[in-house]
Amino acid sequence: MKNVLICGAGMSATDLISYMLRHAEKYDWFVTVGDIVVDTAKRKIGGHPRGKAVYFDCYDPQIMERYIKDADIVISLLPPGMHAAAAKIALQHGAHVVTASYASREMIDMHEPAEKKGLTFLNELGADPGIDHMSGMRSIDFIRKKGGELTSFESYCGSLVAPESNDNPWGYKFTWSPMNVILAGSTGACYYYQGSLRCLPYNRLFENAKKIEIPGFREFEAYENRDSVTFRHKYGLDEIPTFIRATLRYPGFCEAWNLLVKLGLTADNYPIEGSENMTYREWVSSYLPQSDAKLEDSLADQLGIERGGTLHQKLLWTDLLSNRPIKRVSGTPAEILLDLLLDKLKFKDGDTDMLVFYERIQYRLNGRLHEHVSHLVTKGLDHDHTAISRTVGLPAAIGAKLVLNGQIKTRGVLYPWTREVYEPILNELADLGIAYSSTDKRF
């Protein structure tokens, strides 16, 4: 029997846990699910005879080692900064590792030791990063096989509330890690456009949103996603003139979110001393110049928006200027904002979420310009089996199965842009109803 350890039982883990338990009898696995909230892990295991829930604190090395030392594979859905800590213990005790997050420098540095021990540390195997990588590389390989020369690669992904559940002015609800949403874009973005390196700092990132039309569906807006430049190299496209990875939102989101950035409310690098003794109105007023005007008017004037206009109403809807007490003790601005928006942008019972992927590639073949477009729209099945749970959890689960069964043979730190990884995972995802539609046309 092989022991599978799943670290984390949060919003993205439901379908991962279900998949591993569903296949446990066939492949002779025992599945341990560790989470700091044991009841959540128990509920997702649902009394399955080949599953067990345990208390797991990723900030306690002794607890981590207690469970990792007996595992054949560790599937980590921990906070991104903690994957490497789990992997170091797995390396010591001879366990494979699968994560759904970007590989950190610490993880990358474990390549040779893992390779020498015959271990596979498979990273970036979720939605974004993950499915986007796999679809992109499948398309790139398809074009190269025909002899095409790529001139432009654009990849977009958005985790969103489905249109039928979109009932608030922001067009957004938390369907995955809420703090990651608050801090999204905080490192700015770099990408290539028509042969030139372009860099956008955080304070301008959300001012740069562009329209993206998903064929046969609807229009979205997109902002550039972190450092696209590194993936230009990883995808083997060092000379391509345009290379962009970006995030999708409903129209109007970026302009409104930019106001929170301009106010400084998304900063996570300093605490607000005594925040627990303040109301949200008092806190926001501390960011505004002293004025005889009403605070609501002062907020609009400071941001240069119309008093009572659409953007002003969006901000007021959040209760930023309410007398609601702040509960966070000496919280950072980002933490204080998060606590407010967790309530206002809550993904409620009965809501449906949605993942949207869109990729557009231009290439030259036989002297003619071609365009290859792929897109995928998938919605959650219910409040537990959400689109984000399926698109993050299922690729990681399938990857873990392939490693355990010896179908992925490459050792060391591995990514999903190799055919050995992407082909079987994309094929099985299609069987599970998560599949791209593609068109290829010549100009």
C-alpha cells in the first residue's frame, strides 16, 4: 500500500481529495489529509475507509515531519511559501512531491538532490499555473511540428463568479485564497510586446486593463500577470517578439480596484497600530487629507472621481466608510481590507464559480500569418465542487497518480510544460469535462 499525504483541505482541495479517495482501492493507496481545521478534512473525506484526517500545522516542523516521513507522495496545497519546507522534509525521507503553485527558488534548488534520490518534485500543476502551461505548450508543440515560427503568445486566465451568481457591483467573489486576491499584482508585471520589454509597477498595473473577447461567450478585461519574461524562456520562446500572461476580470473591476491601490489600502508591509480600536471609517479617514467636506466627498475628491458616480458608489458599497469596528489587532492595511471584503465579496451557498482560460498565438507558416486561439470556460458543479477546486485539484491529483504509477519517469524538480506531463493530464481532464476548444486560421 502506498501512502498519500495531502497537506491542506481548503477551498481548492475538495476535488483533489475526492479523486485520490475514488482511486484508492484500485491503486492500493491510503490517503491522509492534514489541515489545521481537522473537521474540514474529515468532512471532505466523508468517512471513506481509505482516508484519515489529521491535525497538520505547516508552521510546526515536528508535526510536518510526523506525517511526511511515512508518505510515498506529498501533495501540497499549503500557502505558497510553505511548499519548500514540506519538500525539504520529503527529500529527507524519500517522498515524491506535487504542488499547484509556482516553484520557489528554494524548491528549484532541490532539483539535483531530488534527482539523485530518484524523486519527482512536480510543481505548478493547478489552474494558473498549471492548465495554462499545459495548454500553451501543447499548442506550441502543435505549431512547431507543422514548421510554424511563433511571433506572439498571449495567455489569460481568470477565477470568477459565474454570470448567474454575479450580484454585486464589483463583479467578483472570493472563490480561492482571499489574501492572494488582495495582494494580486503587488509585484508589478513585466512582459514582451512587439520586441520590447515592458514593465508595469503596481501603482499603474490596474490602469492598463485591456478588453478580451472570449469566442461565443462574453467580454472580459485583463491585467498583466507578474513576470511573464521568465516563462518566455521556460517555454523555449526566447526570441518571440510578444509574450504576455495576464489575469481576467469582469469589465470595470480593474478601474475600481485601482482606487484601493491608490489609497494604499492593499499594502501589506506595515501594521496599523491599534487598528482593533478603530472603525473602518476612522481608518480610511487617516489616509485622506484633512478637510471640512464630508468624508464621502473627500474620498471622491482625493481619488479624482465623480461624487456619487459609479466608482464612488462601488467604494461606498464595500462599507469602507461605515462605523463597522475593525477586529484585526494591529493589522496591515491588506489584512484589514481583507476582513471587510471577506464579508462583502463572500462566495455564498447557491453561488456558482467559473474558470476562464484564453490563449492566442500568432505564427508564420509558408510566408503567411496564422492565428491559433484556444479557450476553456468551466463552471463549478456545486458549492463544494467548485470550478477552482476542479481546475486546481484535478491536475494535481492526476499528476500524483502518474508519478505513483511510474508513468512520469523524469526525476528532480519538474514542470507541466513537458509532453510527458501535459499530454496524459489534459487528456484525462477532457474526459472529466474540462477541455479546450481551438481554432486555427490563416490571414
